[in-house]
Amino acid sequence: MASIASIASGSIQPRTDNVAKPAARTRLQNIDALRGLVMVLMLLDHMRETWFVYLPVTDPVDARTILPAVGFARFIVSFCAPIFVALTGLGVYLFSVNHTVKETTAYLLKRGSLLIAFELLYLGPLYWGIVPQPTFWLQVIWCIGICMILLSVLMRLPRPALIGVGLALVCCHNLLDPIRLQPDDSLFPLWAILHQRDTIALPFGFLAKTTYPILPWIGVISLGFGIGPWFRPDVAPAVRQQRLLRLGFGMIAAFFVLRFLNVYGDHPWFVVEGDPGRTVLSFISMTKYPASLLFLLPTLGVGAVVLALFERIDTSRLTAALAVFGGAPMFFYLFHLTVLRIFYHGALAIWGPNHGETYGFDNYGGVVVWYFALLLPLYLPTAWFSRLKQRRRDIKWLKYF
């Protein structure tokens, strides 16, 4: 996604004239900082998928059987996808106010198509050799690409209608959970892409795994676009922060109410007798594939609160470092997954499989140690690329990373 620091905010509709509006760079640093924080957290989950691949994690996690450290870490990294998709919608809004509808549409179509291509042609094949047969993992990058293409149409709606569509998809899609189609049903591939996490058989023995059914994520990206006017230059920082805090804490409160009622929005939680920690883990373990209402409420709510707090400490070293890190999200995503695959296949070639047909660490502590060990080595090239994007605006393809 184009760096937030390079685009400005303005009115709700994309520009139709050629008059440039000033960018509010100091205000926008908190958005890049939040994205940077998401990327730092995301690395932890991908470390688990690399070195703990032999230990499957259910969705939602089973609090009675999962290793508690893995379960709580899974909850922490669950904030990544919702926040990133919402920020994508917000970033598109900020882009649109300095560009015409035609220019914004072209950007969304090109960017969305590029993300889909990355997922199918590069990211999916990275896992070949780990999974038993070639599988295209239709994950978050593919999902964001599809959502961006659809947003090129949805952004033309009046703002109340756009927000209404977003809320309906986020709040009501769990009503569709009982609908389960079988592979021989004619609409199965479409339904698997929209709402039912499943596997689609492709020609020549290939498979497509719809890890991220897109229906709720269309709602998230629409709502991210819908709150864009809060970031207009004429909105006082205190007003914007108050709105974000009210929104965030309201969503968190709604989560607790619905979760205690245990009647809608996700699988019921349960008490694990004699183990309060696992009971808490059951309470905070929600369905990510597809993202349930109760998965999205606390993750997006915390994201709104942190976004407001980052703006309040906008001049701190922490936000500055995270903002640099968050200025090149696609570069980091491709780079760190490539590095992890190289490490994994290198370890597999040197030491051989030690857990069935895979190689992995014997305990989760090794995952955590390697996570902290790789933060700085992965940060440095990402920060370099982020600064390159800021310095070389004349290289147009850089904005897609």
C-alpha cells in the first residue's frame, strides 16, 4: 500500500479537480506506526507457522488441549489482519481525496490485481515442499486484493450507505454460518471464497485453500474507508482522538457483552474446570476464518484506541521507528516470508525431518527466541526500503510496496 505519509486527507469524495491539497504528515505518522506495530506482531505468528508447523492450531483454538503459550500468542497476533485491512480502507480514502474517481479506481484495480498475483504466483509456492501437494493458499494478501477491487465500486456509494454495507457485513455474516455447501454443489467454489473456509480442487492436482473467506473483510475495508473524514485537516486532533477512543472502547464493551451472553457472533466459550487460565483462553479464542463478529469487535476496537494513543505520542521515538517500519508493509511481508522459508528449507536439508515429514523446534520457547533475534535484521532492510520510497517519489512502482 502506498505510504500513508505520502498522501493527504480532505473531503469525503475523491477529487474531481486538479487542485492539490496540503498533506498533514505529522498526523499521519500514527497510522504508519500502527501498521508497523501490526507487522511486528505478525512476525510472531509466522515464526510459529515456520518452526511449529507440525503442531496444527485449530480455529478457534481448543482451550482444553492447546499449549497455553501458543493460545495466548495466537490471541495477540489476531489483531494483525483486522487492523491492517481497516487501515487499507482508510489509506484508500486518504489517497482518493488527492485523486479523481478515475485515478483512485485505477489504483485500486492495479493494486488489487498485483496483490492477487503476489499471493498466487509467489507466496503460495513458498509453501510447496511443506504441504503434501501444491496448494494455493488464498490468504490475507489475496483477500485484501479482492477487497480493494470491490472497494473501487463500493466507494462510489454515499457515505451512510457505505458504512451501512460495512456494518451489515461485519455484524450479520455469522447468520450465514449454518449454510454449508459440498464440493459437488455448483456454487461451492463461490461460497468457499465468500464465507466457507474450505478446499477447492483445481486441475492437474492443484488445490486452492480459501483461508480468508472475504465476506466480513469487505465490511472491514468499507468501514475503514468510511471513517476517513475523521482525518480531514479541519478536524481537530482532540476531536479525532475522542472519536477513536469512543469507537474503540465501545467495540470492546460490545464484545464483552456479547461474549458473556454466549448466544451470537462465534462459537460458545466454556469453563475449564480447575484451570482459570484455560477458561480465559476459551473466552478470548474466536474464529478467524472467516472472521467472526466477536473476532472483529475487540481487534478493531483495540486498533482504534492504539491509533488515538499513537497520535498523542506522535513525536516519540517509538512511533517514529514503527512508522518507518510501517511505511513499506508489502516489502516486509514478502521479505520476511522469503527469509523464513529459506531458513526452514535450510534447516530441513541440514538436519532432516524431526517431526514426521517436517522440521521444527521441540518447544515454543525456541520460536520466541528466534522471533526477537530476527526483529532487527528484518527491520533494517525494511526501514531502508521505506526511506527509499519517501526519497524517490519519481520511481512510481515503489508505491505498490
